[in-house]
Amino acid sequence: SECRNLNHGYECVANVTLDGRNTSEPLLQYNFVKGQQVIPLTHIEVSYRTRTSGTIMYISNKKQSSDPEFLFFSMIAYKDRLIIAWKLEKESSIIMRHVHKDHLDSDWTNIIFKIIDNKIQGGLVGAIDDSNQYILAGNFSYSNWVELVSSNPILIGRGEHYQNSSENNVEHATYITDADTNSLDMIDSDENIRFEDVIQQDITSAGGFYKGCLGEIRIGGLLLPYFTPSQLNTSNETDYFELSSHSSIAEHFDLDCLLCYDSECKNNGRCKKANESYVCECEPGYEADDCSVNINECLSNQCQHGAECIDGIANYTCLCKTGWTGLLCEIDINECESNPCHHNSICIDHLGKFECNCSDDYEGETCEQLKLVTCDNSPCKNGGNCFNNYDPATGNNYTCSCLEGFSGTSCEFSFCDIYECQNNGICKKEESPFCKCPVGFKGHLCEQNIDDCLDNSNQLKCHHGGQCVDGINEYSCNCTGTGYTGEDCTIDIDECFDLNIQCSHRGECKNTDGSFICLCQNNFCGHYCDLRNPCLSESPCSNGGTCQERCTDFSDYECLCANGYVGKNCTEVRTIVFIFIYCCI
């Protein structure tokens, strides 16, 4: 739901889904509550979404079934039409008008009617006057309309229904639908359609309960909320509508727009996107919006060679005729399956027979006989040279000397047939086959990524300690922390200018190669001149010692002591120990 601020409070706006079923009590029943500020009830606004039919709104002052002169107003969604009917004066007859869309769809429909000078006009939002999406009708008493709305319950999603109603008193029952399908035949397209034409004769069956989504419904701009009074803290500063049901709406309705229910999907189908579409996602083998149709797979998957197709669920079976096999009976029974051809020869299957394609070394029907091969038979392929020498490794009476890029006993294998070029290299089947490597790779099989971080002299391209990241036919230098920038970290960064080093405004910044130094004023020290010079402020060195600042992360100093003194501050007297060695001869 969405909370919207108003001038005198707030309102909670939501969508609600009705399933078109009867309930023991009208859950969406509203009463008009008068507030301190009167709101004119001159507008009727409805937003709905359905692809069936049902009563959207019904208001009546009828107190009992025998009341012959009751007043009422009803609004019915009927396929591509919205029908409104009313009787607001006892002496008048029932008036019915309808608007309809250009075509039947399941999108949101937004309706607005205005009551001006005892006339009602409007239709589809944005509709043009004098179109079939717009109506203008008189005999709509505004005072009686206000009395009807403010003094009687407003039913949403259903109409009143009384048994044993006569044919002349059917208007309060809205229309009657089939209890299982909630469907009706299309009404006649005549513009002079009568309200009674939308009502079936059996008015003792279930009433026309609405099935679909309802959005905002407003009368006079006042929202009919889908929340109970206990769920809302309603202000009485203005008129408002109150949901008079005492049970929780959440127990009976979905506060959202649900177009699809899993229970309506057949054959284990489930709603695909319940908030967006009426279509069910079907199990394999079924189709249609509700998955009710078993797909006949035989229609699009024909068995071959005169086989009979047997349809199943999401599959089919082909009953093959003699001599064929396979899913579609497309495979001739393979006489080669018994491996009749010898010595690695190739068996070729034919209908009812086989043929052996022998290698160069054998012959016979099943390649069972050794063939005597010499250079006269030109056994060496791909330009290889033949020598009539016995080859003890193969037992052949010839030996082949293959050209570069070819191998095998008879030079029958090309380099490209044996090896696969890596990294998208292309094997060129030329006079001497080889791998043509893409830019950035090298090697016999293009298996090596060229190190682009090294120049032709095998020196690193990134200078001053920059970190080189090798890519494919490219490199990049990470100069972070080097004090240099540029493609190869060769440009010295002027930290004083580029980094705006101020030396704490107590010194002068001087750029150096890859770094900078701060030339501090006399009384300051440190990398950024941010420390007091202890030599000047404290004069810590005694006895003629010379103080030198040693400021780094903190203020410090070193005393260069005069002769005869030592210690941090030259306060200790140097002690000289003499060692005398006496030797007796």
C-alpha cells in the first residue's frame, strides 16, 4: 500500500484482488461518514483490471425483497464493456448506459464519471465526446444520488441478491454468471442494449461476483479504502467512507493485484508472473493459458520411414518398421555394429549390407589381406619423398621422408591435424603448415604471451620502480608511490605544485626527483615543517655541544659534543682508562 498526505490527514492507497467467489458476508461494504467539512459527491472514479465479468459497485436503498420502488446505482464490468445502470427517482424507469474499449484486453481500465446539472457524463479516462468510450445521460438526480450514497451501504465486488425475484425486479441482482467459470456469452453490439439482456433467467443462482483486481475507487474524490477502521486512524474533519466489515480484509483478499491463481492452472501448471499476467507456466507437454491442452508432439515431430507416432506427455514414441531404429526411426540398422572390417579399416553401412574401406596396407572384402606396398604405389603423401628401403619400425617395404609440417608413416598427418593452435592462433595449411599467432603471442603453438613489460633490450619499460602489468599486446605502469607519472613513470611529479604542499606555511616546498623537501624556517623542522625545532626552542646541548635537529615523525635532536663530553645532552664527562702493563725481564 501507499500512504499519501492530504490537507486534512492521509489516506492509504492499495490494490485488492477478488476471486469471484461468494462469501457469507459482503466484506467490501462501505458506509458514508459525515465530517465537519462537506465534500461534493460529483465524481465517480474507478480503476479495475479483469478479463471476465462482475459487479464492481452496487448501491441500493432496498430494505426488503418486496420493496417495489427502491432506488439503486450499479456498475458492472462485462468483458470489453463497463455498464452503469441507475434509478434515482421512484417514478422513473431504469436507465442503462455502457462504454467499451476498442478491443478486449486485460490491462488496467480507468473510468471517471462527472455529475453536472443532474446529468452524468464521462467514460474511459481520456475519452473523446461522442465516442463509444464516452456517455452523456440525463435524469440523474444529484440530490437523490447524494442521499443514496450517504444513507445506504455501498457494496464493492458484488451486488445484492434475493431469491424468488420476479422478472421485473432483477435490476438489484446485477447479472448472473456461471458459478464455475464466471463466464457469459457476449451481449449484442446494439447500442440500445437493455440492462435485462445482461441477466440470465435463473436469478436464484450465485450473483455476479467480481473476479479481478480493483485499484482506487473514489466518490467525490473520497477514497473507498481497503482497510478496516481499526487499521486506520481516520480524521473526521472531512467526509469519508468507512469499511463497515468487522473481519480482517487480509483474511479474505490479497492487498495486491493478482491476475493468476495456481489453483486455476491445470496439469500442475503454476502462475508465471501472478502480478503481471493471467498466463500459467505449464509443465512440459501442456499449453494454453491455463495449461489445459496436451500438446500433440506428433504434429511437429514426425516419425520417419512409415513409422507410427504415439503421442505422450512432453514426448512421443515412434514404432519403427522392420529394418529401422532410432527415436524417429531414422537410423538404418547398422550392419557395421559387429565390426566386420579388420586392421582399423573403415566400415561403411548400407541398407542391408556393409562395405570396408581399407587402409593403404590392407585389402580384401574385410581388409584381411596384407597389401605389398612399394614406392611404385606412391604411398608418400603431401609431397613426401619415397625410398625403397625396408622400415623395421613399421614393417613396410618403403620409407617416407616428410616435408616440414607433416608426419606419419606415409606423411599423411598435417601439423594442423595433430596440433591445435592456442590463444586463437590460426593454423595455416600451406606448403609448410604452421601456427599464425595473433598479436601479443608467440611460440610453436602460440602458447606464450609476449611480455610487453620488456623492451627490445630486455629492460623494464616502467621506470623508477613503477609496477608493470602485462596484458595482451599491451602493458600499463602503476606509478603509485614512485613520485613519477606518465605512461612509463618517467615524468617527475611536482608535489609542491600538483599536490599543493604548503609545508604547514612554515617553510618553502622544493621539488626533488621523485619526491620533495620542505626548507623550514629556523624554529621549525619535520617533513612538513610541522614540528618545533628543539635545538632553537630548548638549547638542550650543554658544555659547548652543537645541536642538530633530527625531526621525523616527532621532534628530536642530536648533540655533537665537544671533546671530553658524551651523552644525549653532552652532560657526561668522558672517562679515559689507562692500562699499564708491567713486564719483568
